[in-house]
Amino acid sequence: MKVKRIAVLLLAIVVMLAAVACSTDGKKNDEEKTLKVGLVLGTGGLGDKNFNDMAYEGMQQAQTDLGITFDYLEPETISDYTPNLRTMCESGDYDLIVGLGTDMSEALTEVAADFPNQKFSHIDSYLELDNVSAVATKWQEQTFMTGVLAGLGTKSDMEFANKEQNIIGVIIGQENPSLRKGVVGYIAGAKYVNPDVTVLEGNVDSFNDPGKGKEFALSMYNQGADFIQAIAGASGIGIYNASAEANRYSFGVGANVNYLVPDHIAATAARKVNEMVYNEVKALVDGTWTAGFKISGIAEGAVGYDASQSNVTLPEDIQAALTEIQEMVISGKLVPPESMDEIDAWAAANQYGK
């Protein structure tokens, strides 16, 4: 009987140890679960040298650094946004789905409501939804400094400037609130240093039509513009090429594209979309991801002009002005306007050197 009791006791211990081992393995497996992220790009697609390429780069970096896996979809038109988002949600495979662009707001709002337990991060967004992390930057600050450069440059002795005309331009890829703020920032920056400057505006109505972008830009250069800000995705490539053909200047937007036409792209109105995407994924991995609206600007290092990789030589007085004015924005002493309706009154009340 004693031997039997010992055998029973030993069996119980073995069972208990096996249960603990299984429990430990299960916990380990849970902890080592590979997080999966979905990315729905904007209509410009990969190869735009801009928004989409930067987002994809951020996701690749997250895969390398954080061990996540990801899939992506490339919508051809805005009408593809809703079915693309739904496809990812219905699969149940994704711990986070990242969407790009203000023009995806309507689709994401609809789909997020139908899948309340799905986490979404929306880049370039002003949404306030319970399951969406809306990440935005101050577009008016992103383009403000290139506007300053254009306003000063058009009256300077820079090689390709046309100071007698005092005309500059800006071309967008589509009419939406974010890009409109970019237009506002550019015009405000120019008028802050050059109140009499004329700013031509154009809308390609596509983020992926370099031919049309070039056509718009050449038309502006023929009207006397010597600096054009592109805010047009892959259509901007045509604008940069036009600046070389017309022997004038252009500005990139988003990712630094100065190297594409280094003798004519004077600077890029930069925005670190790759870091925005990476940080959203990192928060998911760290367990700190939260829904809600977040916005950043020049002071946070999220946006600002970048003249690196450009061969364009800026006069010393323009360089000094850019440094001084940027510090004023960072400190909060100078706050660029956000709407077209504000520009005239804002410019009248804010003049550089006065």
C-alpha cells in the first residue's frame, strides 16, 4: 500500500509539472506572437517618391527593428479605399491597419464603425474615433519655410530667379483640407517676407500624373513664376522636370527629392511620414498604442524645409533669414495661419523685419 501511495504521488507530481510546463510554453508562445500590420496606401501608389514610399519605408523599418510582419494594398482610385480596408478587417489577421491620406477619411470612418474592435492608425488625419489613432502634422508649417525662401529668392540675384516679375507658384495634386493648408503656409511664408508677391495656384487633380504636373508648371513658368512648390505626389516629378527645362526653381514635398533635379530643386518642404508610421507600429509593439488625435510641427521636428542634396546656392542673407524665421516659429513667436481667409490680415500684421 505504501509503494502504491508513493507511485500515485509521483504520478500526480509528473502531471502537475507537465501542466506547469504547458502553461509556461503557452505564455511564451503568446509573448512571442508576431504582430501583423496592414497598410492601405494612397492612390499615388509606390514609386511616388513621396507619401506612399515613405510610409512603406517606415513599415519596412518596423519589420526590421521590431519583428512585425506586414501586408499592403495599392488602391487605384478613391473608390477602392472602402473595399481595401474591409478586406483587411474581414480577414481578422491584422493587429493594426494603417491608412494614408485625408482623402481616406470617409472610407475609414465607415469601416472603423463596422469593426469597432479593430485598431486603425490614420496618417494625415483629423478623425476622432474610438478605435483610430489619427496622426497629423501642421501642413501650414511644412510649407511655410519654402514660401519664405521663394518670397526672398524671387527678388534675389539667384541664377534662375526672375526678380522683375515677382511671381511664384504652387501646384497641388488634389483639393483637400490638408493640401489646402499647405498652400496657405506657402503663400503666408512668401508674403511674410515679400508682401507684394503674386502667387499662382494650380490643381493637377491627380497624384500620379507627371505629364500634367509638368504642363501646369511650364505654364506658370511662362507666366513669369520662378519658384514653384509641388504638393502633388508623383505628379510633382513632372514639376521638378519642368523647372529644369524652364531654367527655374521648384520645391519638393514630403521625402527629400532634391537629388532628382539637384540644380533646380532648391529645397524640399519635408515631412517625416516614415517616422510617423514607424512610431505607430512601435506603440503597438510596446503596448502604448492609443486612439485619439495627435499633431506635430516644426518645433517637434516633424516638418520643415530641407536643402540637403541640392546644388542650388542660397545667398547668405537668405540663409540667415531662414534660420531666424524658423527659430521664431519654433519658439511660438511666429504662428503661420491655417486658412486662406486669414492670409491677408495675417500678412498685414506680420512682416519680417518690422
